[in-house]
Amino acid sequence: MTEPNIIVLGDTHGDHAHVIDLARTHRPDAMIHVGDFDLDVPFADAFAAVLEICPLYFVAGNHDFDNADYYDHLFQNTAELNLHGRVIDVHGLKVAGLGGNFQSRIWYPPDIEPRVKNRREFLRICGKGNWWRGGLPLKRRGAIWPDEVDNLATKRADLLITHEAPGCHRYGFEALTELAHGLGAQALYHGHVHVQYDHDTDDCGLTVHGIALGAAVDLDGTILHWGPRSQRPY
């Protein structure tokens, strides 16, 4: 099987012009964003030119929960593009996604064991005065929840897309490396730390691609775009 032409995008933080340029230049089968969009207009408007060419899948980053506008602009009518907590087929590749970030109020492995298992349990203890729109506080909606990781780990995937970094990065989490192993993933792509690197984790065949701020890579990790604020590989 010929490997599909997929472009993986690092955090964009409001600067999305290159995403449209890449779609028009490379005509990919799909694009995948690792989160932190900071959208000031709805997703469908910001990426209309991209969506005419290919689907733009994503996981959300922690900053996509900073305010109601960012949240609404990303999640309005985008459920089929949101990879979080599921595995989908993208031109023959099974792609899993896990958005958000670890939060000490919920779980911060390995230092803090899970305080609750899921969103429902947290909602019961967080206090009704902290609810947002009748449910979880906005920032907590971007948390990584133990039950969602456990559920995802029962599936199989070729690629794992996360916002947080796995254990090979000094600010990463071994829990994500373990998730990738459980999925049988051959590669993990992430953002959040804004540094470009490639790392073969161990003899299990997992390769990690960290994608810099404003950068974009193909599935092999080859840099297709280098943003003005991107940090060079180390």
C-alpha cells in the first residue's frame, strides 16, 4: 500500500496562513493539527480553503480551552474531524488521537495519581458554582481523563496524535509512551512544547515526532514548513 500524503501541523496559535498554503501546494490526502489553534473565527471559516482540498483532522490543545470564543470556534460542527479518544481510518492508516493536557487537579503522572476517573466524577466534586454552561469548568474540559486513556488503549492504531509530549521529552509523560505501545502505534506526533525533534524511543519500533510552533511535517518527519517562531531541532 502506498503511504498516504498526510501533513501534520504543529501548534499555530492564531497564525494559520501557512496551513492554507501547504494544502494548496501539496494537495495532501489529509492534514492533522496537534492543537492550540487559538481561533478568532469558526473553524469552518478559518480553514474553508483547506477543507475544499482535504479533511483537516485535529486534537485540541490546552489553549483551545482558554476562553469561550476559542472553544466555540474549534468545536462548532467539527465532531467528525476531532480525533480525541477514538481511532479513525485515514486513507488506510489507523489514526488515534488524544487531545488536551495533564492537569494536577485530575491526574499528573507519575507524580499525582488520578484523583477521579472521569468527567462525571469530577463534576460531582468540583462545586456547582464552578460549572460552566451547566457542566464541567471550561479549563477542565481540556484535561486528559484516566478513563479516556484506558478506553483508547484497548484499540489498535498505526499513528497516535497527541498535544502533550510523551516520555522521551524532558517535559513529557511516559503514560503517553505506554499508550502508544498499547495501541501498537509505529509513530507518535505531538506539539505543546514547541520544539522540533525526532526520537526512536526503544526497540518497540515507536518513533516520536515533536513538531515545533508553526511548523509542519510529513509522516516521515520531513519538515515541510518552518515558522518564524519555530525552534530548531535539537
